[in-house]
Amino acid sequence: MRVTVLGCNGSITGELRTTCYRVDDDILIDAGSGAGDLGLEQAIAIDTVFLTHSHLDHCSFLPMLADAAGNFRDKPLTVYALPETIAALKQHMLNNVLWPDYTVQPTPERPYIRFQPIQVGETVELDGRRIAALPAQHAVPCVGYRVDSGTASLVYSADTTFCAEFWQALNRIDNLKYLLIENTFLNDNATGAQRSGHMTANLLAQGLRLLQRPVELFIVHMEAGREQDAMREVLQAAGESGPQQLRRGQVLELG
């Protein structure tokens, strides 16, 4: 089981792509602009998408992915998300104004997209792979995800500020191997981080002090042009945890 990084940034400038992680060949965690790098055959192979929340950097390529692959598929693309996220996408994206409502088109009997609600704590099993929704605290309803092969687990925090429940959930994962966690703002913008539901290096260090398990730590979703400053702060605040900057194209093996 492997996770391929198609996008892990908060911006699309230059070579950067927004959030999209491919699990094996058939699952996506979020559908930001990284999904646009999939070839047609790769897009057709995606059967399931797990969305963290409704912000465009995490879901904007969902309708175009469904559009590109829909004519070549004999079943809908299954999309798991919080009920609030589903409602937001149906109202503001798949509303026949910004994009056709692919939950009922081309026909209600064979739509391109089928939404499935998921709640914090719920686990979905797909061919022996387990995807679980974890707590997050963001400006809109949001979940992180645990990807579990049985041998090892990867956790993606999604967009979140400090959330004690998230760190408590990590401590219950006995095969935790990778943690991908956002660090959107610099420490001097702590007010903005709190208001918008994002992390700073100091907040990350606060959470890591609660973590009772070893983990390979990767930093994602940093502000464009400030990645070096953000990583410098993370290393100062939590260098003992061995943080690394995650990069597009990396592949993380889960066994």
C-alpha cells in the first residue's frame, strides 16, 4: 500500500499543487489541483475520493475529475465527506451554475458522483484498506484522515489549528508511521491562525508534546513563498521530532 503526493501546498503558483494524495491507484484524499496531473487512465481508475472539507484548494478539481472520467466509467465516483461539506458542494459548486449537478447527471440512475456522508470516528474499509475520519478544527467543518494498511498507518491532519482531540486520536493508533500536518502561518500571525483555523510552528509544538508515539513527521500546506521561513520556525519549535517538508511526487509506503 502506498500514498503518492500529487499536491501538498496551499497555492498553485509555479510547480506547486494544492492538496491531493493518491492511495494506491484508486483512492484520492482530497481533490485539489494536484488531481489535474493525473493522466486519463489514472483518472478513470479513481473509484473513491475522501474530502476533508469544502475549501477550493481541497476540492476544486472534483467536478473536472468526474467529468474527464465519467464517460469511461460504468459506476459513479464515490465521494466521502462530512454532511456539511456535501451540502456546501451541492449548493455552491454542483448547482448547475458553476458546474452541472453530477449527483443526478448525466442521468439520476447513472450519475457521475455519488456522495456518502462520513462522521468523525467512522471507518471505511476498501479491499482491506481502512480509511478513518479524525477530528480537526478549522474555519468550516473538517476532518483529517487515517489511512491504515494493517501494517502501518498514515495520518493527514487536513486544515486544522491546535485540536486536542486530534492528538488524542493519534495516541490510539498503535501502528502510526507517518504524520502529514499543516503549518500554514508563521508564528507572528497567531491571531490569523486562530481565526481561520490553521497551524503555526508554536501550535504544532504544543500538539507534538501530547504525542506519545514515534512518527515520521512531514509538514504541508505552507504559505507560498514563505516555506523556508515556516520550516525554520518548525525546526526551532519542534526540531527534536525530525520534521521534513513534504514535496510533490513523494511516495510513502505503508506495507
